Amino acid sequence: MNTRLVEVRQKVLKQNDLLARALREQFQDAGVYVTSLVSSPGSGKTTFLEKLLGRLAVENRVAALVGDLATDNDAARLARATSQVRQITTGTICHLDAQMVQNALNGWNLNDLDFLFIENVGNLVCPSSYDLGEDMRLVLLSATEGEDKPLKYPTIFNTADIAIITKMDMAEAAEFNLEEARRSIQSVRPGMQVFEVSAKTGRGMDEVVDFLTSKRSSARPVSIR
Amino acid sequence: MNTRLVEVRQKVLKQNDLLARALREQFQDAGVYVTSLVSSPGSGKTTFLEKLLGRLAVENRVAALVGDLATDNDAARLARATSQVRQITTGTICHLDAQMVQNALNGWNLNDLDFLFIENVGNLVCPSSYDLGEDMRLVLLSATEGEDKPLKYPTIFNTADIAIITKMDMAEAAEFNLEEARRSIQSVRPGMQVFEVSAKTGRGMDEVVDFLTSKRSSARPVSIR
């Protein structure tokens, strides 16, 4: 990449960081806990999120923003779990940024929400540098993908807080080596907590729900709401 | 994206196009047929390519370049099929460009090759704008990914010549809807030829070998070698 491109990109990233910081304060003040999801295309983000929203919505007020280059297919799928869903279409841009998130929130009262999820564009590279003001970033890796993805895309794993291995129901058919995948994750991000889930069978989903609920309780004590 | 970033990026793309054109002429003169592969991470590019190289190597001289942000895992895997393999590690860059290809070819005699394959970084966005001087671009989509990927990432399908649906052995377990996937492909790229393969069982692999062999014969008649 040439030097000028790098310079311009750094300016864009700095602007994004400032806006993300403002968003984070806004989320904190409103008492909404914000989780973003990143992964390669086809790792099962939307199915995972649909099932997660359905479970969380029993006792919480939940909403989701979902990014894609084109189509509002994912928003339509998530709308089965909650009425508060908006699609962000990015055109040719391979990631969400803080400005897109701010625009998409227009008209929503954040005080009316307990959880907000932001599903990023399916991409293991571009989203890693863009802070969206989220409290927690989940990186998803499917059992059908290949155990060495964390080694090949270290930055996205390094900038995420938690790893979720999806499609565990297909692990056997895909000859997925769980131990190797866990080793790959630990070698790029030592100590990273990993959940194994299947949105299809429900395996591991309750653990994720409990985890996020407890995280929210610590980050957003009831007293400040 | 801001205007200045777009301008700088256009300059970079123009430089790339000029170099790609020079590469294409070089490939033509040497009689080597060049195929690139793009797809999301984990769609099975490397396994597909390993099996393809193995089959083609029976009667042809084959070589491969393989791009990743980090690791040379893929080159090590492809080296089981041909000794002519080089890894290109891109660092934080989400695609190959013509300059990286030219650098990686240094020291190889293209006249000694019949087929050269270039496996791009796993990404459904960034690689689409970068011409690598290839004759043919294959876009891979796995049966475990989701049938609407072409609708969500139209540019990468529009800039490819042929679509390959991989991991067909897992189609049933993944509840993959082949007709829907074909409709998605046709709606963004009407008339696009589609192959269905399983590198694991071998299904469809001979058809791809025959197709590429025949393409090479038309594009590189023996007389010019």
C-alpha cells in the first residue's frame, strides 16, 4: 500500500475513534449493553443472532443492527426474533463504521433497550480496525471453516473479546478438530474465552445468554438506569 | 468513505491495472494459462485447489501462488500436489494485487508452465477490484455458507467468470438449497456457468479439469508455444 493511502486511512480511523467514543458514552448513559459480531461470510452470524435474540427477548428489551453490502435479507430474518431491527447496507464498503451505526440508530430511544447487537459485514479483515462503540466484540468461527482461521486472520481475533465456535452440529461431518481450533485461538489470543454453540440444536446457547446477561449486570448496574 | 480516500484508491487501482495488463501479456507469451480463485475464508479454496493440482499435474506442468494475511499453511498444503508453490503473505491487506503476483513469480520460468493458479486472500469484498492478469477468475461458494451470498456480495460474483459450489458432500447436513443458490448466482450474473464439486468425494472435479484444459487449448494454441 502506498504511503499516502496509509496516511488518509489513519485520519479516517481517528475520526471513527472519536465518534465511537461518543457512542460508547451514549450507550453507557442509556443503560444499553452493546455487543458486535464479526466473522467470515457464511459462518452463521445471523442464525446465531436470531436464536440469541429470541432467548434474550424473553426477559429483556433487545434490538439489532445488521450490516451487509447489499440486500436486507438479514434484517428480515432477525425481525422474526425482535421488531427492533435495522439493516445497514454499505454498498462496496467491507465493514461498518461508527457513523453508520449512529445514523442507523436515528429515532430509536436507547433508554428503552437492554441489549443492542450490531452484526458487522461478513469479513475477517476490514472490520477489525473500526471501533463501533460496543462493549463486547464476538468473533465467530464455524466448525465447517478450518481450524487455522485464527492464525491466518490474527488481527480480527486479537481485536475481539470472545470467540464463538458455531455450527457444532456439523463438526463431525466436517471432520472439525476442536482441539486444534482452540489451540489456534489461544496462540493468537492467549486466555480468550471460547463458547461452542449450535444455533440449530441449541447447544451452548444458554451459556452465551447467561454470559451476556451477567456482563450486562456488571457493566450497567440497575442503579444507573 | 471520504472523497480523498476514494481518489487515492482510484490511483492505486489504475497502477494495478497497468501492471496486470503487462502480466497478462507475459502469461500469453509464455503459453501459461492463469486461473485465480476468490471466496470467503473457509469455503474450501485450498482443498479444492490441492485436488485440482493433483489431477492436472498428471498431464501438465502446474504451479500455484497462494495469498494469506499470515502463515504459510496453505503453501505447505498445496506443496503435496506440486513442488511449484509460493505463499504470498499480505500482512493487513485483504487482497492480492498485480505487484505482489509479479514479485512472487521472480525466478520462475513461465515457459516451463502450462497452468498457474493464484489463490487470493479469503475475502468476498476486497479482491474484486484487483486485476491480477489472470485469464479466468473462479468464485467459490460452499454448500455450508448460505444460498444468498451472491446477492449480498454481488461485485465479487460479477467480476468472476465461473462459480464453483464446494463441499457438496455436506449439502444435506447443511440443508443447502441448491436451486436457491443457483437462482442467487443467476440473478447477479445471468448465464454464469456453475460447477458443483466435492474435493472430498471427488464429485465434479473431472468436469472442472476438462473445462480448464479445454479453455487452455483455445486460449493458448500449441503452435504459439
